[in-house]
Amino acid sequence: MLSDPLLTTRHESGRDVPLLVWRADRPLRAVSSAPLGGGIGERRWVVNATVPMSYDRDDPADHLAGLAAQLGLDGPGVGLLTGVDVAEVVARTDTGVRAWATVGLGTPVWAAAPAMAPGQRVGTVNIVLYVPARLGDAALVNAVATATEAKAQAIGELGMPGTGTPTDAVTVLCPADGPVAEYGGPRSVWGAPLARAVHAAVLAGGAGPVVPWSDRLAG
């Protein structure tokens, strides 16, 4: 089982910077596109850390691993970064599937679009999901696609011209044992509630103005 996220801070560059921490009571199967812990494998925790919009480190995985060590997190985990205040996380549940989203849509883009201008602010949508049934590898990959489709649907309903941002990330976790569910598409047993939970979380998170964390400090 994956815990609810704990909101905490770390002291960095003279400031207390927020981050969210999820812990599992036993190793979970996961698929992720995160900088730390990406791919498919067993994971024990997830961190979603706020960073300034000016963040330009070329070692995000090492940075996140250092944050995890500071938090006393053991074993393999997933690390995410975002320019928005993770205290604004939105949680939704549907038929046992739990979704959490931090939604930064300052500059949404179309997936199939020309290259962005240098220095353009991109924003980030980070989605963390827990499915209470073991998903096979193909179902895990399919669940990522389903979550991305649901996110794009929500962005479209918000009237924004885009499908996401260039730095969005998705993490799906599930039990490591039990009967295997082979499908994660939007009309499958677990993909359908996953899609609804993601859609609801992104729709709620994108409905109001999201101020980047660094802009909050400036204000």
C-alpha cells in the first residue's frame, strides 16, 4: 500500500523548499518516466520536489537521490521535480485507484509541435498513481498511456492550447504480488478508473491560477 503524501521541506539555497514524500509499507511494482527511478521495477517511495523555475542542474537524478538520503529513504524509489508549489497537490480517487497531481500549465504545448524558443517557461504536470491490483508489464506501460490521454483530455477541457508540457512525468505503482491484470487501457478494469481519477485531478489542478513557487517568494 502507498501512503498519502507527506508535505515537508528541505533547506536549500537559504530557503525552506517544499517536497512531497510517499512511502510504501512493502516494495511496489512501478513504471515511471521520472528523472530518478524511471523505467519498470520495484520501488519503495516517491518524492516530488519543488525547484525554482530557473533550475538548470544537469544531474537531477543525483540531486533527487541526495534529497532522498536526507529524508532517510532506503532502497529504490522515484524522484520527480516541478517548478510549482507541491503543497498545491490535488488528490482524487476512483474505484480504489488513487491519483495525485501537481499541475503547472503556465505554457502548455502540443506534443507534435515545432521546437520551443530558448528560455521559454514550460511548467510541469507530475502525476503519481496507485492501482490496488498487480499490473503486468504491458499493463503498466498501457496505464502510462491512459494517464497521459486523460491528462490531455483535461487540458483540452480547460481550454488550453496543448496536450501537456515538455517536462511532464507519470508514475504508476501497484502491488508486487497477487493475480496479474494484463490490461491498462481506458476501458479496462483498472485503466478506466485510473483515467477518471487523472482527469479529475488535472482538471481541478488546472482550473485556478498556479503560481510558480519562486514567483510566490517574489510576491
